[in-house]
Amino acid sequence: MERLGERIRKRREQLEIAMNVMAKGVGITPSMLSQIENGKAFPSLHNIKHIAEYLNTSVGALIGEMDLESQSPVIRWEDKKLIKSNDQGASMYLLSHYHSIHMAEMYLIELEKNGNTADLFDNNRNALEFCFVVDGEIDILLQDHSYRMRNKDSIYFYSSELKEIQNKHKNSTHILWNISIINKH
């Protein structure tokens, strides 16, 4: 995000668009566009979207979504990203670089003692999911069936089948979670 203005300027220059022409096309003043390009002002999400459309690129490309991935495919443990947590003792960490064209995502789910995954997952996506219990013990509810899973057990299912996961272990439990998108819309 820190290089947003630089990316906008480079793309505008690559397309050989004058600053005042682009500013008018996006609906901001040339002065504001200059401040954005020089890192002295930060555009609203609404303006970033309009700038991306005008430059025939994506918001992700402008904010540097691919920067880390292009530098290194490695994600260090200390650099994992907390995606979501709930009040029931569950935390979800992204273990792979995100990009809109990727068809799979890898997560680490950490469940505290007696924790559960309420409100952690989006069960409306069209995906296959695979989970591997790294340590601990969980009960996973799929449709109307509950499965007790222990250390090093794994399970594969459709996203829509998942109802809940509960930690039944005396300590925190860690689960590797892979979500593979079947069909992107």
C-alpha cells in the first residue's frame, strides 16, 4: 500500500495519459492526483476503484497485492496473517499468498480449549475443503454427522456441509485447512 501512488503514476505513464486528462476522467482534481502519485495523499477506496478502472487494471495491482509473492514464495511463520478470529476461541491464519486467480488457499486454524469455529467460515462458497489435525482433538459437524478427529487425522468435504468444529482436547488444537475453489463466479 505504501507504493500506491508510485504504481498509479507508472501505470498512467505507461499508458501515456496526461495527469489532467486522467484526473478529469476519474473525477478528482489534477492537484489531488499529483498528491496521490507523490504519496502525500491517500485516495478513498471509491477513488482507488475508479483509478483502477480508468487505468484498465485491478485495485489489487495498484495496492501491491502481488508484491510479496513476486519477491518470494516463502511466508515465514512470524509473517503469517491473522484473517479472522471469534469470541469462541478460534483464530484463522493465512499460510499462503493471496491472489484473486489462486484456486486454493491454505490456513492454520487455532482452537483454544473448548473453542469452536462459529462465524469463522463462509459456507456459501463452492469449494472442497481438506483439514488435517496437526495436534489435539476436534469434533467436526458435517451436515447431520459428527466426526471425532485426533492428532494427524484428516477429512475432505464440500464447504456447504460444514456446520461447526469444536475443540474437545485439554489444550489448544491446531488444524491445517485447505480450501480449493471448484468454480469461481
